[in-house]
Amino acid sequence: QVQLVESGGGLVQPGGSLRLSCAASGSIFSINTMGWYRQAPGKQRELVATITSFGVTNYADSVKGRFTISRDNAKITVYLQMNSLKPEDTAVYYCNLRMSGNRNYWGQGTQVTVSS
């Protein structure tokens, strides 16, 4: 059983910053990919950023230069530092953990609202 617990969402003004965290627990392989996806109202869930257990990162073009993903392998925790937030970043942000054997897990989601 794998659990992902997210924290750090909230309301922020345009241009502001937020930091999301996601802690994983359970039967987790040392080699894995953790990441963040988001879903805005009326839209499909989309990739924000991912990071492998080796530290290789991947970002959506829309967040490059503004968001930074990082992880602490000892704590099995992934972070998303979001700077220069825009209203279009408003969405529910979901933590994701992928392992071999098509093991794919999601957190419950955390709301990020960017508004003045």
C-alpha cells in the first residue's frame, strides 16, 4: 500500500510564490519517478513537472523558469517551488508516484488559487 500526502496549497496573488510538498509512504521501490500534475476546471489533467530518483527533471513548457521540482530521497518527499505565479496556474495540483510494473499512485490533490 502506498500513500501520498500533499500540503502547501492555498490562495496567492499573481506574482507570488507557493511551495507544495508531497510525502510518500508504504512499499516504495528505491527507483521511481515522482511528480506533479494539475487539473483546472473543465480541463484535462496535465503534467507540471517530474523528477526521477536519480534527479532527472522534466517540466511543462508553461512552467519552465518559474517552477522548480526537487526531492529528498531519504524522506521520499517531492517538492514544487512555484514562483511568479499566474492566474492560469490556478488548479488542483496532484502528486504522482510511478514505479516499475505499471505501479502508479496519486495524492488527493491540493488547491492552488492565483487571484488578486
